[in-house]
Amino acid sequence: MELLDRYLQAVRKYLPVRRQDDIIAELRANMESQIEDKESELNRPLTQGEMEDLLREMGPPLLVASRYQPQQCLIGPALFPAYLYVLRIATVVVLIVYSITVVAIIPLIASSATGVAESLMRIPGVLIMTAAWVTLAFAALEFFAARYPEKFPTTIQYDWSPSSLPALQQTPSNAGKPRTFVRAVAEVVMGFLLLAWLLLLPRYPFLVMGPGAVVLQVVPFALAPVWWTFYWWVVGINVLQLGWKCLDLAMSNWQYPNRTQRMLVQVVGLIPLAVVLSVSDHAYVLLKNPAVNLARYGKTLDATNWSIRLGLSVVCAIAVLSLMLELGQLAWKRWQKRAAAE
């Protein structure tokens, strides 16, 4: 029954977490019944080849799992849960970023009340545009996956062999709840959207930041050059994370994220924070024309830089504490393993 266990393990990865146990129990009962009927008919146990033929008739694991997903047209059942997941996350992220931009930047100009009101009225349009881009991305993925199944793990592949199923995996005792295939795909798609957002920011600030781009041209303040260094570090970290997620997805290792990868990203993430915090005089925001505007906006400039310094210090402290907690948990679990082995 090892081949059956491997098959059900592969199916489980594509199922919703809350229904995995019930669906797998139902599939196991049905398939064991079919196996018993075959063995009774042949009056002997099934051979390896006959078992593979039976599983091949059941269909690829992704196809079997997709039968338990809602049927859609533009976006198929295998991708639709991931589409909803990304759409929810993208909507929340865009809403938060847009609101912070409106509230934090627009009040720097004289007509702040009018500017904030007009910008808030644009939120529905921004959310609709976000939903349109997410839908377009998943529709394109569905389109290409249907035509090039060998290059897309989300595709229902019919040319497959049960002997190629991955070996049985031992569930780590400290791994917690496993990620689903839907969430793994959603994180990859979300990663590409975030990376595209970051890369578009310097060239098309209005499309990304909305009214904030216009406000930055009006106010007498400008960002210090250190933010460009910070920006490229953030882009590099996102590329690193996205590459790892794509590799895990391609190698079917999405259920239990690698703790070493997460800790390495945390360590690398401290570098851009350290770079910004090490700026001399804590000059994060500068005056475009100091000779003219220093007397009028000097106090505002000092208060802004102090606030940014405080915020960055808090974020850095939280990141360091989080990393120390991860290291402490890892050391404790390794000590427990050694103690149990002795």
C-alpha cells in the first residue's frame, strides 16, 4: 500500500487544509475498496504494475484534488482558490499603502483637507485597478498553463506515471500546520506582483503611489540619497525570497517552509535597516532649497527626521528580537533532540 500512500500524500498537498483529512479518508476508503475488488477478482494481490494502472485510471493528483474545488471559467478550479487568496491580500496591502500615502504626505501642503478628501474618493478606483491586475495575472497563468502543461505545476497533467510520485515524507513534529498548494501558488504570484510594484516605483511613481507622486513634487522636502540604497536592498531581498518560493514550488517542498531560509532572510533584512540608521546627522529628509526654506521649515524637517529615526529604531529592534527568538527556539529544539537521543 506504499504506492497508495504516496498517491494520497500527493493529492493532499492540493486540498484545502480544513477538508484535507475528510477528503483523504473518503478517497482512501474508495480506493481500498477498488483494490479489494480487483484482488478478489484476480484471487491474488495486485502487482506493482497493476497498482500503477489503477492509480493512472484515477488521474493525476492535481486533477483529483481539483474536483473538490469550485468550478470556474476564466480561472480554473486549480488556481481559483489561489486567485481569491491573492486578491484579498493585494486589496488589503494596496488599501493600507494608499491610505498611509494620503494621510502622511498630503497634509504637508497647504490644501491638505481638500487633497485628502479627493484622494480618499479615488480609493474605489485604485482597488478596482488592483483587482483587474490580479485577475489579469491569473487569467494569463491559466491560459499558458492550459497550453504548456509541462512548464506549469498548476496544470492538470495527463501524461504522468504513478512511479514518479514523491516518497512518503515524515511530518516534522514542530512544523505546525502545513501550507496548501493554493497558498504556495498565491505567495509566488503575490511575490511577482510585489516585485513588479517595487520596480515600477522609480519610473512611474504616479501609477504606483497615486496622488503621493504629485505631492512630492510640490512640497519643499526631498528624500535623502540613502533611500536609494535602502530601495535596492529591499528589491534584492524580494528577489531572494521569490526565488526560494519558486524553487520550493517546483520541487514540491511548499508544505513546510525551510526555517533556515526564513532566518537568512531575516538576517539579510537587517542590513538595509542598519544602512539607513547609520546615516550621519540622521538626515533622511532634506530641503530642496535650504537657503530659502530653512528658516520656515527647519523645525518641521528636524521633527520629521527624528520621527523617521524613531520608527526605524523600533522596526530594527523588533526584527532583532524576532531573529533572537527564532535562534532560541532552534537551539532549544536541537537540545531536546540531543537529550532524547541520549
